[in-house]
Amino acid sequence: MHWSRKLISRLLRYAIVISTLLMLWKSLILATNCSQPILVVLSGGYSFHNLGDLLFVTNYPADSIRAGDVVVFRIEGRFIPIVHRVIRVHEREDGYVKFLTKGDGNSVDDRGLYSVGQLWLEREQIVGKVKGYFPYLGLFIILLSNLPLLDRLLLRVVT
Amino acid sequence: MHSFLSRANTLFAFTITVLAVLTTGVFVSTFFEEYRGTVSIGAVRPIVKHMTDFSANRKKNDLGVLQLTLDMDLNPLFDWNVKQLFLYLVAEYVTPANTLNQVVLWDKIVRRGEEARLSFHEIATKYYFWDDGEHLRSNNVTLSLNWNIISNAGRLMHVRANGSTSFVFPDQYITSRTASPKPSGQQ
């Protein structure tokens, strides 16, 4: 076979693998209604999250967020999402709801982490609720994510 | 073919596979478990103060103060897939401003192996009971204890215990500073 044909054939095989993985990831995003359905824990600061754990996150609108839920949220202008627990919920009759969060190991709430002047979290800033958890599998993913292309395709990391 | 590295590689891959299958098995084996239980909660001497909330909007909001009496036996909840329990006590109430309010007043982490038969007598709430507004007087508040099952692998479940209790705040503010003890916890 001509060398260019072999090369193209090989490239196409890689492209199929990568695009399949990408489509699986996008389908997961659709199925969970969440922009980050799987998160890898990068730091061991939180009470039960150790380095390398995988968190499964969903964001169904009918699944209301209540006190005690562990949520993933992102502050305006910050890239890294935070995984903390909701400690206060105030919902108005018109449906507008606001939340206050706090890390389990912290003695103060997260107001110091929010934007300047922001006292409450709004629904749009919450990426989803943590529904499940698989230990240590993320360590393998962290190793994999050192390849730059895979890092962008597969997973985001969380502090 | 039989070099040290290739053997080590095979062994490593096999170990990882076995661990993954075991972990999934642990997850599946407790998937349908409900983790229900009953506790007894008492709200002691609830009062309402009207003070400036410096941690929030710096306006005057209602601050509820009460002591808690809790009794629970959590031993039946610990199975092989429960690493720790995160207990939290939620006060839920309705005000004219907000149709739903939930405030966590107290929480505790109970790890597997620690004392799981807990009894607290008239302890202060761990967190301040601020209302988003000034509607705590004469308000009927429901206290319920919940636990978050933190497993070795699997679903992160939140279960509300049987045995929630309700109380009503008095209809007058307390203005004397010596009327009740300050809650411990956050500033």
C-alpha cells in the first residue's frame, strides 16, 4: 500500500476514537443537563473528597436544590468550580431562589468566596448537584490529562 | 515476553481491573438501601431578636435563638459501603416574603467506627438562625434531622429521618442582651 494511504488510514482510526469519545461526552452532558457531568477532585480540602475522586453531577430543573445538598457552582469570572454544601435556601413565591453554601470543614460560609458584594448564590451559577462518587479513578484520568488534547476533551478539574 | 517490566505491567493492569470491579460491586450491592431511621429532636426556649446582620445585607433581620436536644442511634445505618455520615439539622418555615426557607442550624460528621449513639441536651445551635427578613415572630418552624450517606463508592444519598418536630417562635422580640446565650460557631 502506498505510504500516504497507510498514513490516512491511521489518522482516520485515531479520529474515529477521538470523535467517539467526544460524542459520548457530549451525550452525557445532554443526559444530565449539566455542563460538567463528571469532575475530578484535585485537592483534598473538602470533608470527603480525596485527590483523584470522581464526582457525578446532574442538573435537572425539576430536582430542586435544598439545604444539605452538595452542589457544584462557579462564581462569575472564575474558571474553577467549587463543590460545597448548601446551608441556606430562600425561595420567593415568584420562583426566584437564592442559596448560601459552606464547605463542610470550614467554620465560616462561602460569602468570602463569592464576588465582591455578592451575598447569595443564584440558580444560574450552580452547575449541578453531586449525585454519586467513585474513589481514586480520577488519578488515572489526571495522568491521562497531562496530554493536552485529552484534557480538554475528557474532564475538567475541581479544587 | 517475560521480562520484569511486562510482568509488572500485567500485574498492575490486573490489580486495577479487580479493584474497579470490586468497587462497582460495592456500589451495586447497596444501591437500593434506604438508610432510614428515627430520631428525637427537641427545641428548647426559642426566642427572636431583631439585629443588624453584618454577615449579610447589613440591615436589621430577625435572628432566632434556641437550644437543641437531640437523641439518635445511628449504628443501624453503617454498612460496608458507608464511610461517614454527614448529619445536618434543617429548620424549615414560611414567611410572607419567601414561600420556602431552609436554614441549617447544626451539623456533625460521624465517621465509621466513631460513637454513633448520640445524645445532646440543650446545646446551642452551631450556626446563626438568621431570617432573610423580619418574619420569625409567631412563625411555625419545623426542625428535621437529615443525613448524607457518604459511601466508599456510589450514590450520594440524602435521607430525612423520621421524628421531625415543630415549634412556634414567640410573638415579641427579646431586647435584653442577657436574655439568652450566644450560639457557638461562625462570627
